[in-house]
Amino acid sequence: MSLRDRKRARIRQTLVDAATELFESNGYDETTIADIAAEADIGTRTFFSYFASKEELLFPESDARVQAAVEAIASRGPGEGPAEVLLRALHKVGDDSDEMTSRLAALRLRLVRSVPVVRGRALQIQLDAQREIARHLAAAFPERLDEVSAAALTGAFVGAVTGALQVLLDDLDGLGDPAAIQEAVRRATDVALTPWLQASAWTAEPPRHGTA
């Protein structure tokens, strides 16, 4: 990473940290972009070089998570099935970052539940991610997945992660060990993808749309 990229990453993280503090202390609606910029000691116009809105700032690594899944699919081994590839991507995301188990993640969950514009943005990000990942899965495993089954598998995977985090991050003030949270999420995805993992192990043919 170049010096310029490192500087941008630092400023970006400073904005995320500043916003997290302000959202927690003052409330989401009460916090303005100008407030966040001032807290981060940058100009308001500079804010928009990093994030398009307050909602975007709450999802700083959503693109990175999708990219991790796409890269895992592209680098699949000869013995890996679609479910195994997705689980490997989840492990990589957990190893590379604790953003999914951070205070920001817990705050984001609370705001998704209480602020319509945040909930709408979260849903859009999730739907876009599922579509992108499913498209790459279907292209990578054409003999095992059609578009519908790829979408179903991706939906089960993303839904398991989302559902587990909704429970695990429910208490904003009582967050547990990030490693333990990550392990619980991995167990949840294992449960959700068990039929796909078993099908891969037994027949190397996960169920396709329109088959029993």
C-alpha cells in the first residue's frame, strides 16, 4: 500500500471512529456530516471524498466482504464446492478484520432496527451483495448450480451470517470476545449450509432448481 493509500485509509478510519462516537452519544438523526467532519478534524467537503452520506459510513467494509467472496470463488481449489468456497471467504474476512464484530457493527444493528434510511441502505447492500456473489458462483460452478440454486445458496449463507449477528450483537454494551463471536457466526453458517456440504461430500451435486 502506498503512502497516499495509507493516509486515505487512516482518514477513512478516523471518520468511522468519529461517527461511531457521535452516533452513540448524540444520536444518528441529531449528528450531521459537519459534526462528523469537525470531530475528525477535516473539512466537510473532504468528507465526501470518502463517503457519500452518513448511511454509507455505517457500512465501511461491505465492498471488501463481497470482494473476499469473489476472490475465494476465483481461487477455488479442485476439491472445493460452492459452500466450501463461501465458508473460506467468511474465514478470510474474520481473519482480516473484526469489523463485523465491532462496536460499529452493534451500533449499525441498532440503527437498522430504528432508522428507516439505515434499514433501507442495509437491505440494498445485502441484496446487491447476494446478487453479485450468486452471479460469480453460478459462473464458477455451471455443472452444479444454475442461477436459482446459486441465489438460494448465497441467500442461505448471507442470511445465516446476518441472523447470527443480530443475536450476538444485540447488547451494545455487553459485546463479547470478537473471536468468540466470529466462531459463533461460523458455526451458524455451517448449520445453514449443512445440506450443501453433505451433498458436496456425498455426490458432488448440490440440489438444483426443479430437482428433488
